[in-house]
Amino acid sequence: MGSNVPAVESNILPPNLEESIKNQKLQNKALMRLMRELLEEGVDYGKVKGVKRPFLHQPGAQQLGLVFKLAPKFIKIDSIFDFEREPVFMSYEFKCELYHRETGMFLGDGVGAANNYEKKYRYLKDGTEVRDPLDKQNTIMKMAKKRAFVDAVLNVTGASRLFATEDDLEEFFTDIGTDPGKIKMPFGKHKGKRLEELDTDYLQWVIGKADKEELREAAKAVLERRLREEETTKQSDQGKITEETLSNLRSCINSTDEKIRTESRKIAQVWLIEHGFTSLTDIRNLTEEQGKELCQMILETFSTDDNKQGE
């Protein structure tokens, strides 16, 4: 039998679409400016080889929280203590709710978890197991809260366009300290070969079948990078940046004025990260339109600054 419930028309578009788009653009520009002027690499965020976007650290999330006037509230979702396992297993999971500090309005939330079976909590630097895991109880609880807070800030501010979550591949890539493409296959017919040497079909097999999550994630990173490079090559003759625009862009970035040069490089670096590139050397891979857009953005920034000084 068919349902007699009448269909309800729904419109999820905001009442004032133009105003919403304008506000979102302003927030995106604010985030880019905060990243280049306020946040410090190595303290507030970090970069990891093989991962496209930088990771937002707790100090960086706190900086964003101060700027956007965010007040956190932590709620424990779960805690587990399993004394039947050897060593004892304990974990914490928290939710972090964010409220506007002045109005008290709820803005959004994030979740985070941590447990003592994570490599950095289970083993000492020399590789020996931690003798009494319960000594790490407070550390693990704080880590779960920290991850929930960072996740909430990324969700509320929209900063996930610029940053990856801090614990994405953190343990794996931080521990090995290398490009995932350099990792060698530990088994199979390609044992000893680096992941970057494997063909695409075999990489897909590793992603779907390998037992170790770390190996699957590394193969995924290598495959995604390869596909991006292939797409870049495919599009190289379709709107490729001209030598004239490339020269103009380099002139914008490499000003003879040291202060302007430093600021221009920061602006370019943030723009490149947001558009899927990793470093200034990638400007040659831009399209003609992207090259002109970035150059114009740099010129307008300093033109605006000059006008303010003139006033």
C-alpha cells in the first residue's frame, strides 16, 4: 500500500543566499589571514610529508578560539578500564561543545578519543613497554579532550579547508618520519620494493587487503598523490600558465623589498595550500587563471595597505 502522507517541500537554502555567501567569503579570508599573520608553523600547526594539508595543533586551535570568541565545554562520552587485558586497557572519549563567549550561543561540537594502546603511550622511546599504564591515565584523558577541542574548532570555524585533523595519520607518519612512498613492502611478490615503485593496481590491492592499517594508509597517500600528478599532467596543456604570467607572479612573490617579499610568500603559501598545492615551487603547475588570481591577490593586498597608510 502506498503512503498517504503528503510530500513536504523543503528548501535548505538560507533566506538571504547572497549575504550568506558574502559572510562565508569573509570568514575564509579571515582564516587565511590568521594563518599567515597569527599562527606559527611548528607551534600552532605542523606539516608532514605525504599529507597535503598541515595539521592544526592545540595551541593553534586555542588561538582561533580566542579570535572567534569560542568557549569550550567538555562532556565525557565514555571511559573504559579493562583490567582483564594485559597490559590493562583504558580509553577516554570526550565531546567538546563550543559556545560564543559573549552571547552564549551554541555553535557546534567535535569529538576526540585516546587510549593507552596507542604506540606513543604504550612504549617508551627505547621500545620497551610502559611498566604501569595507569601512570598515563591523566595524559590520555587530556589527549582525548585536546582532540575533541581541535575537532570542534575545525568544524565551527570551517578551518578544515586549510587544516587536516591532528591525529590523521599522526602516529604513523610521525613515527616513520619519511615520505610514505619510500616505505618498503614487507611481504608478497614485491617485498623490498618502495610503495612509489608499485603499479596502481597493486597499490589498490594493498589499500584493500593489507592487514596493517599503517601500510594501507601509506599506500592510499601514495596513490592519491600519483592521481593528482597524473591529473596535473593531463591538464598541463589545457590552460597551462604562460611564461608571462609566471614571470609576473614570481615578481610579485620575490619583491626587492624584504618585508614585502616575506609577506608575499606567506600569502602565496596559504593560497597554495588552500588550492591543493604544497609549496611555492608548485606555482609552475598553476593554470593561467590561477596564476593571475594569485598575482592579483598579492597586488591588491599591498595596494590596500598603501591606501591605509596614505589615509
